[in-house]
Amino acid sequence: MSALPALAELTNHQIRLASRPVGLPTRANWNNTCEPVVEPGRGGVLVKTLCLSLDPAMRGWMNEGKSYIAPVEIGAVMRAGGVGRVIASQNPAFAVGDHVSAGLDVQEYCLIPQEQLKRSGIFKIDPSLGLSTWLNVLGMPGMTGYFGLLDVGQPKPGETVVVSGAAGAVGQTVGQLAKLKGCRVVGIAGGQAKCDWVVKELGFDACIDYKNTDVRAGLKEHCPQGVDIYFDNVGGDILDMVLAKISRGARIIICGAISQYNNTTPVKGPANYLSLLVNRARMEGIVVFDYAERYPQAIAELASYLLAGSMKSKEDVVVGLDTFPETLLKLFNGENFGKLVLQVAPD
């Protein structure tokens, strides 16, 4: 743990949304700004950002329009969850030196006033489990996978679960958790290296390489009895292909549609939706914030699997706040291998 100079000597470097992207975001959509670091007021805390979570959902937050969460305003610091260390506190619940997870945004220091503590979602974490793990299996992706699979998908032993984006943050948790619940798990990922990893390291039963093989043929081969649960992280053509293979009573969990996020034309909806009718199946969306009160339940269970060695957490860590604009794009071109994390500062 490195020592910090006096607060008065610190400058907070930030990345703010300068304009709303059309298609893929570029560096022109961001402004780099700085401001003095100030002491927290009564009941508040000041956190030094160590690592930030970069997620596909961030692309949607840049758009204007109605969604499950308000868009990031032009000129505002870009929204992001992160982990950090408390460096000043006027709140008895948080001591200097505590490691915490919270909505820290894309900046070096985050001042959280007392009235915003609950909204920030701040809570203390155990750094011995790995700081980046708290942005992956024990963070928002893990919570999404846990509640999406267990509450919406309701898996039963012996069922076949298909997971797209299998080597990504949410997908890796979903697949491993489904195996622990006694399911057969088939992943869909881009590239042989990712497919090999989810099978050989995470224990998936099979993985289809959508970049180099025929997904329809792969589904036919690996899901001969149909698909009971599909956890969708990509949308588009792959969603349609899986809908054509679902079994009676199937559950389709709509978590994301990364293939559609940077479209400059309307989002492509499922053409095979009548398969839901024929198979008496259900398609339901998952927004993780709906389960916030139950995060401790999920964290406790997932942490027990990590400690027992029955679950793994893989992160793709890039260093440097200034790299944010380019690092974010790794999500949309399939470059990241595991949960994408931006390291802002060493602990």
C-alpha cells in the first residue's frame, strides 16, 4: 500500500463525456479534465480509485433516451464501477485504508458525500481475494450472471445451458455456475484460444467458435436434445440461431446485445421469436440493479466457490486512466480475454 501526499497536493484527473457517439466511440467523444482533490464533508468519504470495470453496458449509457438507467450527461464524468482505497473519511463506517467497491466513475479520486453513499453502492471488500475479482465474479458481472441464471433461468440438473460471450465477464460466471448446478454447458466465443480456455480451464462441456465455425452446425452437434436455457450476451444472428434450437419450456435470459450496441441503424430484433410460442418458452430481461439488496447472498456463495477452487475469475487488465477511450473499444472488437479492467493506480 503506497503512501499518499497531503490531499491539498493532489489533482483528480477525470474523463468526461464530450459528445454522444454515433457508432463506435472515438477519442473525440471524451474530454480529459482535472480538478483539485478536497476533503470530504460530514459523513462523506474520499476514495482513491485503483481499478475500474469496463463493461458493454457503458455504450448504452452514452446514448440519450429512455433506458433502465439515466444516460450520462454531456460534460459529466463517465459512469463506471470500481474498487479503491479510502484515503479520507468523515464516516464511522469507513476507515482510512479500507478497500471498497463503489460507483467511482472514470477518475483518479472519488468524493462521495454522505447523501450519495447509498446511491454509490459503496461497501467494504476483502482485498485478499484479488481487487480485480471484485469487478468480475464478485462484482457486477458476477451478480448479473448469478441472478440471471438462478432467478430467471431456474436451471435444473441435467439441462442444457448455452452461453454466448462465454469467455467474457458475465459468460464465464454463468457457465461455471451452471456446471456447479449440474447442467450441461455449451459456450459460444470468438476464437479457438477462448473456446479452449472455457472448456479446458472453466469446465464447459463444449464451446462453439463463432468466428471460425458454423454456429448452427455447432448447436446441432452439441445440443442434440435442444437448448433448455440460453443466456444471451450478444443478440443479433446468434440469438436467432439459438431460438431455432430451444426445447419445450426453454428460458431465454436477455442480458445484453453487444453485437448491436454500435449500430447506426435500428437494433435487429429476433426473427425466430415464434419459436417461443411453439415451444411454450419464455424470454426475459435481467437488469442486475433490481437485485441489489441480495448482492451479499450472491457474493457469499460465489466467494465460497472461488476459495474452494471450483470457480475461476479471469481478468484482462490494462494500465492507465488515459488509455480509457481505446481500452473500452476492446469490448466491441472481441480483443478482451476475460473481464476487462482498467487499472488506474497500484494499491
